[in-house]
Amino acid sequence: MSSEFKLEPEKWIERYSDALFAYTFARINRQDVAEDLVQDTFFSALKAKDTFQFNSSEKTWLIAILKRKIIDYYRKKSTQNELNIFDKDTKDDFMNHFFEADGRTDHWTDASGPTEWRKDFETKVESDEFFTILKNCLGKLPEKMAAVFTLKNMEDLDSDEICKELQIAPSNYWVMMHRAKLQLRECMDINWFGK
Amino acid sequence: MSLFNKIFIQCKEATYLHEKKRAGKLDAAESLGLWIHMLYCSFCRQFVKQVEFLEATAHKFYQTAEKRFHLSPTRKGEMQKAFEQELKK
């Protein structure tokens, strides 16, 4: 009896296209991009089928190829528009929306300052409705922010590895992650916690 | 930045330093400044608590994606056709 896995490319689409699409669409909030990456994954896998290690399942192997494609997608987004890189002290409309913009202080405004979330809302976070709103809020992040946030939370990559993958400086990573969290928190605050 | 300004920081800096802290890259003055700020700023304490909560739920969302989304049957059909062409090559 053999416990080895084998490749059956003729059955890939039927078996794995839904799972691969779902994996991608959760991480990249654009249906057309997600569909294209899934198709690319099957084609790349077919070309690389001689490199398949027979100790992992077909699905695990396909996901590993797909994961590389997702990282490549975000690298391209992160390195575009070099001029559009912020310093942590940049005062622009984005930051001024959260912190007082009168030139004297950088504190939360009374309207933007986070206040406690209702416990009964936190207990419903496993619901489909919650995840729909979370996806909408993630989908509103500009792509450079989505890049750092998604790569940090989709797998167990640490921040040094993400900087290497995205080819960005650590300070740029912190700036982008800071902005991503400010925006995401506010979006959930308004749309789920109803403030 | 003067030492005074490094130790008595404002919310924008504090929420930024929280990110730097997670990467383990704070120097001693930044670390002290962040610690002092968190003692008296309830907005920033809430911020940290809430974003950590959202990261945990985002992680769960990614891990459970498979049961939430499906490829459209039309697109799956097209993919199947294109792939069969490739298999014949």
C-alpha cells in the first residue's frame, strides 16, 4: 500500500478551482484578479509538475504555488508609484482625518478617538454578516496598505520577511501598517459597531 | 527629536510606535515614551486592543475563506476549456 500522492491534472479544475478561488478572493478583494491568479496557478503547476514532491497533497502543492502569486501581485502593487511613499510624519488628509490638524497637536479628535466596543457585538463576530462587513472594509484599503496587512495576517510571515517579499524598507512597512489599521478600525467601528 | 519629545509623545506617534514595537524595533526612549503614553491615554489603549482583535478576526477570515466563496460556474467552465487545450499540447 502506498501513501504517496499523485498528480491528476485533468481533475484539477473540478476538484480545486473553488477552493483556490476562495483562498485568493479572501486575500485580494478583486474578483477578476482572483480568477486570473487561479487560472495562472493551474497553468504554472502543469508546467512545473516534474517538481512535485510526492509527500504533499496536490491541493497543498497548488496552494503553495498560488501563495507565491499572491505575494508577487502585492509586490508589484507595493513598488509602483515610488513617489507615493509616506514618511511617518507626513501630514496629509489621511492622517489629518484621524488626528487634530491644527498644527499644534497630533492627538485623536473627540470624534475619531476609539471608545469601547459593545461586548454583545464582539460575541457575534463569527457570523456571516460580520465577515461580509470585514471583507468590505478590507476591500476599501488602498493596495499598499492591503499588501502589508494581508501578508501579515494571511500566513505566519513576520514583518522582516514581508519587507523582503515586498521589497520595501521597514519604516515604510510600519507607516503602511499604521495607516491600514487606522482605516480598518474606523471602518469596522462605523459599519459593525455602529458608531 | 529632543529627548523630551521622544518621551512625551502624542497619539499619532504612539499608534505608529505600537506598530514598530510589534516588529521588536523600539529603542529605549521610544519604549519608555510609548509606555508612559499608554498609562494615561485611554483612546490609544482602546486602539491597540481593537486592532489586535481585528487582526485575529482577519486571520480567522482568511483561514475559513473556503466555505465563503465559490468560483462562478461560467468562469469555471471557461477555465476547464482553456486548461483542456493546454493538457493536449
